[in-house]
Amino acid sequence: MGNLFGRKRRSRVTEQDKAVLQLKQQRDKLKQYQKRISLQLERERTVALRLLKDGKKEKAKLLLKKKRYQEQLLDRTDNQISNLERMVQDIEFTQIEMKVIEGLKIGNECLNKMHQVMSIEEVERIMDETQDAIEYQRQIDEMLAGSFTEEDEDAILAELDAITQEQIDLPEVPSEPLPEKIPETSPIRVKPKTELVAAS
């Protein structure tokens, strides 16, 4: 009832996934068939030995021919299983390749959009403007550095020292010797005064 009023959900299972599933199911069926044939071969070998002991050489020979035919079938199923497994691997790898190609396609589209926004001429113009601004700032720095005389430099350093001294205002060192032992006094506690408030 969940899909009664809503849109149908798209299945995440693709046609390739269905194909891989079918191939794996076929492979599993062939492996079951191989097991069944292998067990049957063992039984027929035991029966052929019993027939030989009983002196029924022709029946044993016929049973061994049948066994040989089934062994050939078993070899063919091995080839079919390996073909199925190779096909599954090829499909899975192709799916991975498709995802990679899709990612490359999206990345390429994104790069193209970015290149449309910023052309080579735009980048060259920005680089030129940046270089001009750097050159202009260098010229200003040279003018500022070259315009001060040595006296100006000394005055700037003296002012810097004065500002530094103002910020670090340390107390004077006492010239009198310090007392040897300070008498211990108990701290005085002050009780806070309570205020009476008149009722209104």
C-alpha cells in the first residue's frame, strides 16, 4: 500500500546485475551437477569392480564406457564453469569501467564550465594586475626606506624606547635593607553590615 499514492520506486537492480545473477545461478547449478556426476562415477567404479569379481566382464566394460563418457561431460562442465566465471568477471569489470567513464565525463563537464568562466585572457589580465600591484608596493617601500636620514632613524628608535618604558613601569628598588623576619599577624575579618529594611 506504500506505492498506492506515491511514485513507483526505481529499482537499484540493473540489467547487468540481473545478468550477473543469472550467470552465477547457472554456475552453481553446474557445480551441483558436477558433484552429482562425481558421486555417480565413484559408485559406477565400485559396481564395475564387483562385476569383474563376479566374472561379468562385458557388463563391467559397458559400465566403464559409460563412466568414461560421464568423465568427458565432467570436463566439459569445468570448461563451462570457467567460461561463466570469466563472463561474470568481465561484466563486473565493465560496470566498474562505466562508473569510471561516467566520473570522467562529469569531471570534464565541470572543468569545461570552469574554463568558460575564467578564460586565458582573464587569467593573464589578473596576473598582470597582480604584478603591477607588487611593483607599486615595492616602489612605495623603497621610497619610505630611503626618505629617512640617520637622525630620523635615531629619533624613531628613541621614541620606541620611550613607549616601551611607559608600558613597562616597574617599581623602584628599595635602598634600605629588608627586615629579617616579618611578624606574623592574623588577618582581620570584617563582618558585613546588615541593613534593616522598613516594612511598608
